[in-house]
Amino acid sequence: MTTTVSYETKNGKKFRDLTNNRKTLFLSTKPYYLERSREDGETDLERMVDKADDEGCWLFDADNSRWYNLVKGHFKTGVEYGELSWGCENISLRKAGKNVLELGKCTHYHTHQANVREYLKHLELNKKIDNKLSEKDKRVIDCSTNVTISIPSVTDIFCYSVILTKIPTLNIDFRIASPHGMIKVKFKNEATNVNEAALAYEKMFKDGLELSYKRKFYSEEYERHAISKGIYCLRERMRDYMYINFTFREE
């Protein structure tokens, strides 16, 4: 039997308790919650990253092991690689009501699904359409898209800064599940101006991450090396503003 709880979204809709009806997290534009451990929930996200066509977003209540679905709309990538709004700008804590936002320790999760990687590669390949692609070009495109999908987009970081600006006392970290692993972002307490942090992140993207593509042939081992290098550079560039950790998925 489905239970409706008192937690309400901004427009008055209630989060439905689906714990007894569903055993795993799932994509939906309707507010619901599941009681599920962090570890099991993150395993669910890995499954969705590989198979889903859309981004998902949840707020995890660490004190009660409860996952709140926060998606208010989905982005379709489509086989034609049309315009894709990539980022969590359509996913917001504003959908959650006052009670949810008064949680203790919590985590904002969203996904960067595998099909986004193909979309990004498509964009990069189009830039080279009039030129013959060398093996190095192909490696650079492979590595850069794998790094990009593994880290927050500029839009993601600006969304995080909006959340922290509106609710500065919220004890929250931000995590993104991607085909390669899970990245965790936590703004430093001393970085009180979160908008400044977001602007610094945007500038870093415009400048470009320092990556190494020296090996002659692209391989899975080199893919992990490129991502590790990208995460290291990201951490160094943003060390005054946030803590950044990345965990590769188990093989």
C-alpha cells in the first residue's frame, strides 16, 4: 500500500512513500521517496547511468537513509543528437518543501548518463568534419569527452551555488554518477562567496583542463589515466573553493 507523507513540494504535491512498492530508485517526474541505504542507492544510479536516456536527481537524507526524487523534467538526447540542455538546471531543490530543506546532513545526487558521452563526441567530431582526423585527434576527443562527463558541468556548479546561496546553512555535498564513477563536490566553509567559486569554475572551463594525450594508442587504461589527470587538475584549480573526490567504478 502506498503511503503519502507530510513532506510537500513547493506546489503542494506530496512525496509518496514507495518503499514498500519499489525496491530500487527509478526515474520519474513525480515526487516520491524510498528508504534505501546510500550504498544501495548509488548502485541503482550506476544502473541508470548505463541504461537511461534521461538525467535523474535525488536528495539523500543521510540521517534516515531516505532518497527524495527531485526531477521536475527530463532532457532527451535522441538518436539525432539535437540540441541538448545538459546540466541540472531543470532539477532543483526548490521543488522540495520546507520540511525537506530542513534536513540534517544530505547529499544532492544527479546522473550524467552514458548517451551524453556519445552526444559530446558527436559535437567534437562535427568540429573536425572538414579535416582528416588523426589518431591523436581521436584520442583527444575520446579523452576529453570522458573527462567532461565525469565532472560537474558549469551549469551544475552554478545550480549548486544557487542552492547554497538560498540555503546557506544546509549541510550538503553534491555527487554525480557517470559511466566512469562517482564525483563528490563539497564547498569549503571558508569559501563564503559561492558565486565566486562558480565563476572560478566557469573560467577554468574556458581556459581548459590540462590533460595529457601522449600515448600512441587509446586504451581503457589510458582512459582512466586521462580522467585521473583531469580530476587532479580540477582539484588543484578549485582547491580554494571546494573539496573534490572521484571514485572509479569497480570493474
